[in-house]
Amino acid sequence: MAPGAGSVERGGAQATLPRQGTLTAPLPSPRRSRRERIRRGALFTIALVVGLGIVVPILFGVISGFKDPAQMQSNPLGLPSPWNFSNYTDILGGWSFWRSTFNSLFIAAATVILVVGSAALAAFIFARYAFRGREVLFMFFAAGLMFPPAVAVLPLFVLLRQLGLLGSPWGVILPQAAFGLPLTIIILRTFFRSIPPEIEESAILDGCTTFGVFWRVMLPMAKPALAVVGVLALVTSWNNFLLPLLVLIGERDWWTLPLGVNQFSGQFGQDTARVLAYTMLAMVPALAFFFVAERQIVAGIAPTAGSKG
């Protein structure tokens, strides 16, 4: 008999007892294991359906952009035969597409810098300093989430006309930044409050000023959250159609890509393949920025969602 083990004679058979000090893990019950497999299968099915719902329309648009009008009518769901590359090359070779792309990039970049910079300063104060009326003022900013931009079209148009900003890209940038402040402040405030106060106290003891703590300590630690709000602001600006239409309708040189897509679809309304090619190309810069910042976005979502406000 092996050392550390015991045996018991029962009915002529010898049963070996387990060694002392060893633990045996309980086996999962068949019902629990079956329930876990069903749950994983359901989650996989939902993720697959959602993924196909996103990818399939994009693939359809990209592939359809290589067709001609006759192929779109006779074989809308099949592969192009032959492949017509002129739809994409003609758009990329035109001046209007690149002008609209530059306008969208300029307006989106200025909006992101303005909204993220202003919201980071405000969120830092709301998160790290207590003063009378702080929560009331914060709720005033948060109430902006309940104010749809479409409601402010008429008073905004009158205000921009009085300020002389109609026909100027700043007439789009400033309102976009204002409407983006509430959500950005809420997200950044939650992230700043999750940073341990000992880090800030150590920086102050080392001689950092208030702005030095914000610039040298808080902002570097908040890079994931800044990436999240930056992408949100960029995508919102990139897809904005109503505000540029309201402000820039008379200045074609400052038209953004959504306005360019609308104008292009009106000009080539019968050529669906060419319109789809233009639309797919208009999506590329925003998708490229998202893929570049993907790691920071994923890193910022978890602590922002899991922190207590």
C-alpha cells in the first residue's frame, strides 16, 4: 500500500482512500454545463448576427461600387462581371472629393480639439475639487444631453447670422463643440474620479501646481478616456449633415463629405454604383482613425464604465 493512503476491506474488495491533505474539485453538474453551453451559443449567435448586420452592407456597398448601372439592375447581389474600376478612380481623381475630405477633416479636428480640451478642464474641476454649487452646475451641463440639436436649428441660425458666422466653418465647429460638451464632461469626470487621490497629492508635494497636476499627471493617465471621447466627437462631426447644410449651404468650397455625398447622389442619381463608391470612400478616413485608436478606445471603455460616478 502506498504511503499516505489508506485502504478499507469491504466485501472482499479493497477500496483505496485519497491521500490526506489533497482536495478534489467538485465536478460540474450536467445541468449547469448544459446551461453554460446554451448561454455561450446564444451569445455567439447574437454576436454573429450583429457582426453580419454591420459587415454585409459595407461589403455590398464596396462590391457594388465596381459595377455599372446595367449590372446593378440585372445582378444587384452578385459579383461584378467585369469589374468596373472607373467609379472609384474617377472620384479619387476629382477635385471636389478631396476638397470635401479636407473640409471634413479640418472641421472634425477643430471640433475634437475644442470639445476635448474644454471638457477635460471642466471635468477635472468637477472631479477633484469641491465647491458650493458644484453638483448643480454639473447637472446643468448634464441636462444638455436631453436637448436635441434639431430643436435649436432656428435660434442657432439667427445667432450665427448675428455673429457673422454663416458660411464659415467656425459656424459649424463652435456649435458642434457646444453640443458635444455634456457627454464628454460626464465621461471624463467619471474617469478622473477613478484616479487615486494619492497620485495627485504626491504631485503637489513634489511642487506641481494645479494646472501642472492636470497637464502632467491627469491627462497622461486619461489617454484611454480621451481616445473614447475624441472618437465620439470625430464620428459625430464626420456624420453631421444638418448643421453644415444650415451654415454652409451658400459656401460650396466649405462643403463637408455628407454634403458632398448628397450633392453627388443628386447629380448621379441614376448611377447607383457610382453613388455607392462615393459613399464608401467617404467612410474610409473615419474608419482609419477608429482602427488606429482602437486599442486606446477599448482600454478606456472598461474603467469608464466600471467606475462609480
